[in-house]
Amino acid sequence: MDEKTEELRDIFMDVSDEETVTETQAEQRGSIADQPDESTIRERLRGVIEALDDRYEFDSDLETEAYVDLVRGFYDDGSDEAIAEDLGVSTEEVFRARMDLHLFRESDTAAPFDICELRRRGEESDAALAEEFGVEESTLAHYRRVVDAQDAARAANHRYQTEFDEILTDAAISGQLTESVQEDGLDEAAEDIETDVSF
């Protein structure tokens, strides 16, 4: 401790009732290393899914854990076919479950007719519209399910998809940053090491 520091310490001790000039340090919050584990991520996803189930009547009969796996698969860029294989269900079941969860792909609206027209004429029967659009009734029902799910998501301000995004994107970023920090720390430490080995 230099002379100036000693003088400052003595002045502080004279004017305060404290016996020490050091302050205990609180542990910092939000450390990158404190990334959520898989069980925490699944628990948070389960909470969003259950909230969705409470608000809307799910069309699919999957168990909650299967819905959780579906969300993970979707955010890992898994196709409906790949997710269906992992879950041991049909691709159509995965599609219906995705609609339940307001999880959309660009291809969902690639209809062989004007999907906006379907949205505008939502009160008309599937049979009548299918005949007019020149498609099978099952095809029209498929796209009606997309339109209905999009309308529900829009009415909810895309809240549930946003929550899925936050849970899984934050976890991914946290993992990437942790890995990056660990690698960078090792790289910096290794930079100054001189290797002078002779045999």
C-alpha cells in the first residue's frame, strides 16, 4: 500500500464507524456460465405448451412431452418427416401439432389456390370451396387448418411463438457464448507461451 493510499485509509477510518475499508462483493447475476440445463429448458417449454393448451383446444392427441420434443425438433430445423420419425407418429399428426403450437413453415401457405381467398371466405363449406378451387376436400381442410392457426396466432400477437423463440434462442446463444469464451480464454492464455523444447 503506498503512502497516499494509507493517508486516505486513515482519513476514512477517522470519519466512519467502520472497522474495515473493504466491501464484500456480491456474486454477479446472469453469468454466461449459468446457462439453463436441458431439464430447465424442457420445463419452460412445457409451461408455454400447457398455457396454449389451456387457451385453445388442441387438435392433436400428443402427450405434453411429445409436444416438447416437437418444439425442440422444429427449432433444430427438423422436417415434419424427421420429427414424425423421432416421435413415432404420422407426418400429418406432426403438422396438426405444429398448428396447435402456432409453429409455421413458409411451405405451410404454398397452396395450389389463393390462400387469401380461403381466408376471406372462411364461412363457406370445405366441399363448396374445394370444388370451386379444383382441389380435394382434404387438401382444402389442410390449408384451412393453417389459416385458422395463423389467425389464432395473430390474435394472440404471436405470444407463444415469441416465448418459444426466447427460451430456445437464449439457450443456444448462451451455449455458443460460453463455448466461445472458454475457447478464447484458452487461446489467449496459450498465445504467450513460448515453446523451446530441444531433444
